[in-house]
Amino acid sequence: MSVTIEDAAHELADEIKRHEFIELICHSDADGIAAGAIMATALYRTGIRFRIRARSRIEADVLPDSAVLLCDLGSGLADLPDSAMVIDHHNPLFEGPMHVNPRLHNMNGDTELSGAGAAYIVANALGDNRDLCGLVIVGILGDEQEMTGKNKEICQEAIATGIIEHAHGLCLGGRTLEEKILWSTKPYFAGYSGDKDAIISLFAKATKKKEENHSDRNKSLDTTLVSSLLVMRAIPYAGYDQMCCLYGDTYTLTRETVSDAHTMSILLDACAKSGASGEALAVAMRAPMVPDEAFNKAHTYQMRIIAEMNKLHAQYSVKTEDEPLSVFKTDESPLVSDIADAIWNSYPRQGPIAVLGTTRENQVRVSFRDVGAKGVNLGIHASELAKKYHGFGGGHSSRAGATIPADEMNAFMADMREALA
């Protein structure tokens, strides 16, 4: 095993340089798209031909025969061929020699380094690609990581060189203040998220309050005042931690076509998950103009999540003491992970949650969230249980998911409840 992740990155970079053409496959979420774009740009600059695609999951037996580089994917597959090249931060089951993963170097892959961060280290082993560090911030935000460890190191270097500008403000994605609230699912604001008329009314109240407190009658909106009004209206059902995260660190990406990191994260995530990974990759790889279609896709996707949250909000209740797992059901099976994130980031955290949705193929997708108080690594546990019940799963220690045949789901959930009890 290499001594440091930088050593592993240089070994992988040497292997990459041996190939004239590489099949590059990245995960279809914000972190995966950012990781894929970092490596695609680095390959282009190195003169290596490639084809890049985004996938929600992969299987070892359907990989192309040519050289394959997996970004934010692959670590959880024990049956990958040793020839595969993997850049990832999930729980490592792959034992091939070309594997860059923070977990193999005593780093926390859930909090200290994302897939985009690992790709950035490999990219800089290929050449000087430090201008791509803005995409690392996008990956950090997309996977809800912390600004600690390698993440902090990369961010501080980027701030020092002016590639990223750090400030404080509203930690929501969108091109305007209205759009930031309209799209908001982390947290979800009942009565405001997705409701343009309610937001306009909120702005009118904020303007009136400002007029009452300023003799110059300046009618411009005050973001802090709007944030305060949102908190006041959300506090009857929201958790303290969620409201504290509403306003905080913001990052301007001076080299990217979308300069606000939170907006870039939502844009890449929503486009990739709605089947528009091409648009997402184009944005991340600095296409000269961000297509309106990309923002339209993001808008539609966020509205779908909010529509489901509106239904679930009406049913939301406090978990009982004898129930170790709060379960929510949705008709939108492709959205279970995003709905789980929205619930987790909007309501008081009373214990682990699960969101279930049945697919057209008579399978059930389930997404879990937890703080790890019981010492259960959700990613590992979901993967092992899914195999037991003829499905597949995986993820992080506190964020994981699985897809299980419908007739096996009750037994699968019973085992998960027992583990979390």
C-alpha cells in the first residue's frame, strides 16, 4: 500500500499515461460529475483521448474492454478486474493496485475528502491542474462534507491563489434570491419552497421592515433580513442544526462558468439525476455558455422534490420511542435519496430515517440517513444486507441506499431495524 494518497495518485497517473484512450465513467451526482470533469480536463490537457459518461451505478461484468477509469464509483465492487482504475471515497472493497481512495490512507471519506477531491489530487499528479479546485468545493457541497482535513487544505490553497473567494451569506443555490428560496430543499421551507407567490409576499414584508428601520427608505432586499424571516416561519417544525446551516460559508468560483458554488452544486446534481448528464458535464468542463436548458432541468427536478416534500410535510410526525427507524414512502422512486436529504436537513433529527419508493420493475429503492449513534456504518450494512436479499446497495456511514426486490423488502427492513435498534 502506498504511504500517502499523493503517492497513490502518482502511481495512478503513471498508469493513465500508458494509455492512448480511456473510458471515463463517473457517478451521476454533483460530486461524481465534478470528479469526472476534473479528470476529463486533466486527460485533455495531457493529450490522452477519452470518452466520458455518467452512471448512477455500474456492474463489473458490463465494463468496456478498453482501459477504464472510474470516478466516484467502483470502490464498493469487489469483483472489478485488477486492470480497472478507480478514484473514489466510498467504502473500499476493490483490491486492485490502481485505487486512489482516502479511506486507504486513514482519512475519513465521508467528511475529509470527496470523490472530486481525490480526482483533483490525481489530476495534479498528471500536471498542473490547480485551477480546477473550484470543482472540489462543488463536490464537498454536493456530498455534504465538512471543510476539514484534505478538503480544508485544498480550499485554503485555492483561496490563497484567488481561484476561490470565501465570504458569508445564504447557503442556498440559485441565480437570484428568489430562485434560491424557490429551489430550496436543504432545508425545505414549508409554504415557501416551490411557491413563487409566497416568496414575493415574503420579500414585500422584508422591504417594509427595512423601510421602517432606515430613514433613507432604501427598498433593496436585505439577504440577512430575508433569512431571519425564513427562520421565524420555519422554526415551528425545523431543527436547530438545519436553521444554523442556512447562513454561513459561501464560495465564489472565479474560473468556472457558474461562479456560485452552491448554485453549481445544485445545477450539476439536478441535471445529472434527471438524465441530462451531458449538460452537467458541459457546465463542469467550462462550456463557453451555460445552456438555459441546464437551469430549466434543475428547476424541474427541484420542483419534483418539493412536490413530494409538500405531501410528506402534511404527514410528518414525531417518532415514537419504540420505533428505531422513521419510514417515509413516496411514489417518486428516483427521488428517494434527495427526499431523504431534504427530510434530514429540514426536520429535527430524532433518529435514523428511511425513504422508500417502488419502481416499475417491482423493486423498492430505499435511502437511509443517520448520525451513526448506534455505531452502524449504513453503507457497509446496506451493501451486505442487500446482497442477502438479492439486491444491491452501499454508500457512506451516515448516508446510504439500496434497491431490493419488492417481495424481499419487509425482511430487509426488519433486519435494518434490528441493526439500528
